[in-house]
Amino acid sequence: MNLLLVTERKLQRRTAVRYQLQLPVIFHWNDGGEHTAGGFTCDVALDGALIQSAVCPPIGCDVRIEVLIPSPDISREQLRIQCSGKVTRAVSHSGGNSFGVRGFFDDDHITRQIMI
């Protein structure tokens, strides 16, 4: 019975569908100094993302992420979807480091860039 309750709680924590997408990401944070680093998404949802990177911002830190989406055609146009949020967790494992960001992606945070 306890296992069922734990499973239900885990399912209830996720409020948005997660998509397992591995896309390049640039992230910025300030913990007394300005920092910028890069990595790749492991999964993405409308309310945040899980990011794999050599560097992880501290838990609780405000972070701004930019997910880079390559052009599906030869126009060389690149989409950047931005999200501002908080780092909710950080994990170190044999394959590297990853951290979770809770924030919201929306249409107001989509920019287009032409790559030359």
C-alpha cells in the first residue's frame, strides 16, 4: 500500500508532459558572479527541463536557459526558446552532471536567429 502512495505522489509532481529531446542549451545564472555554460537537454516540458552539463548552478539559484532548435530546412534559421526559472535539483553521476529547472516556456520567449 505504501508503494502505491509513493508512486501516486511521484506521478502527481509532474504537471506537464515531458519530451525526451537532446537539444543544445546555453544557461546563465548569478550566484554572486555572472556565469554562462552549455549542455544538452535530457527532457523538456512546458514547465521546465532536465539539463546535462559539466557545470551545474546551485540548487535554488535563478537561471535563464536558451534551448537551441536547429532549422529543419536549409534556411539556416535557428530558434531559441527561453525559460527563466529556478534550479530544483542537481545530480552527479558517472556520465556527468545534470540539473532540473522549473520555469515556463511560452511563445513570448521564442526568438529566431539567422545563422550565417
